[in-house]
Amino acid sequence: MGALTGVLYGLLAVFLGGWYFGKWSGNFSLLLLILTVVTFGYWLAERFVFAPRRRAAAATLEQQDQARRAKLSEQGITKVDSNLEQARESLLAQPWWLDWTAGLFPVILVVFLLRSFLFEPFKIPSGSMIPTLLIGDLILVNKYHYGVRLPVINKKIIANNDPQRGDVMVFRYPKDTSIDYIKRVVGVPGDEISFRNQQLYVNGVAAPMEQTPPPGFYDEDLRQYFPEFKEKLGAVEHEILLNPRSQPFYGPEDKITFPYRENCRYSAEGVTCKVPPGNYFMMGDNRDNSQDSRFWGFVPDENIVGKAFFVWMNFGNLKRIGGFH
């Protein structure tokens, strides 16, 4: 078993190394499920096979020691040197391959349950949600807010709240579900969403928006200020970056393809889409630097991961810790 465990750990190291260096993609939820199942198998084997065997061996050792002492006592020898306790502890000790499998099962199980059904941590990799979320923000995502889903297959088994306009949501990228994206919900099923001439319209009504006082948002990496606006979606007021002198380029209209593409119209002014049932229209708060539903389409309900709600750490700026809208 020790050799088998060594091989399994070697395969895990190779997989994680290749994943880290971009040689292949991985599904962390699936990996965590596999680790939970494998360590649970070791835990069962330890509880019902290996531990009883070690205890039986220790009991046998004690019986042999008592028999030896009794035999020596019959011969008049009462003083016997023995390191019985040390030998017993050695027999009862878990081997390394059980320490690193069965011993880790409770920890892995707790992580698996927390991550699958309660809260999952994410790291913001891009600037598409600036100024709400910055690159390097470590955030928490509520996994049950939109309903309880089975891990790995993401099948909803218990319904809860529906996504609302203004929510910041993590979801699986429709063009590659192995990648998680984070954007803001701007359109729910049945909405007509327009983004024309840098203005967002929901069902024909312009979303309230006003520019914040100059100088605007300062990007520390670019050492530059950008126009910042306050926008209101439903009951949620949030900041966005928008350059009135910029206009997104959507590319040739016939090259933009995605499910329900017929629900969208593109023009020099922008894009207008009717959100189909069971889907959502997502946009980044950094409107001029966000690949979102304007370019790759709608997010189906089965792709939803959870609602983002809290920055728990940013190692470059501790002031970032806290909730956000």
C-alpha cells in the first residue's frame, strides 16, 4: 500500500505541476471530489482493517510478554528487562501512507463540503470589473444564494434566489466551462438590454448614471486617471469606468456567433439583445475593457457558480478587505 500511495501522490504532483504551468486545464471541483473519495477509502480501510490489525498485533505482543514473564517467574527470575511500551507504540503507529491519506480525509471532506455548498474563494485575474474589483482581490462567493447545486456536474437540486440586476456573479464561461468568469448581471430573462453610445438601457429605459467628481479613478499600474461613473441597476448603485471618447468594436457581425444569436442586433451605435428564458446578460464594470455578453452571448442558468459578495484579502492593499456592491 505504501508503494501504491507513493505512485498516487506522484501522479497528483505531475497533474498539479502541469496544471500550474499551463500544460493542461483542470477541474478543481472534480479533483477535490476524487481526493475526498480516495481518502475516504483509505479512512475506511484504516478504521476497519489496518487499525484493528495493529491493535491485534499489540495485544499479541502483550500476551507474549506476559507469558514470557510468567515462564521466567516459574524459574525464579522476577526482574526482566523489557521495552514493551516502546514496541507497542511502534506497532500502533500509523505508517506514513495512512497519515497522508486517512489522516487527511476529515480536512479534505470539510473543505469539499464548504467549497461545494457554502463559500468558494476566487482570485480576480483581470481588470474587467474595475473599479468594483481589482486585479489580485481574493473574494468569497456564496454558493447557495442562487440554489444548492451538486458539485462537478453543477446540477441544481434546491432552488433559492434568482439572480437580480446588479448582482456580481461568478459563472462558468459559456465558450469554455472549465474557466470561471465574474461579471455583473445587467439583464434577466425577458429583458431587452441595449448598450448604445456608451449608455446602458434596460427595457428601453436608460440606467441612471452620473459622473463622479474629477479626477476619477486612478489606475496605479498605468499611473493614469479614468472617467468614473455611478450607475444604478435596480436597487444596486455601483461604480463603472467609461470613456465617452471610446467606442467598443464588436467585429464583423457575421463573425459573432453564440446560442440565441438571433436575439441580438449589432450596429455602429452598439448592441441590443433580448435575454432568452433561463439566461442572463452579463457585463463588466470596466465597460471599455471587458469581454462579456456583448461579445460572447448569454449565460445559461446551469453555468451559474454563485454570488460574489466579499473581498477577504488583497496582499497589495489591505484596505480592499470588505464587502462590495
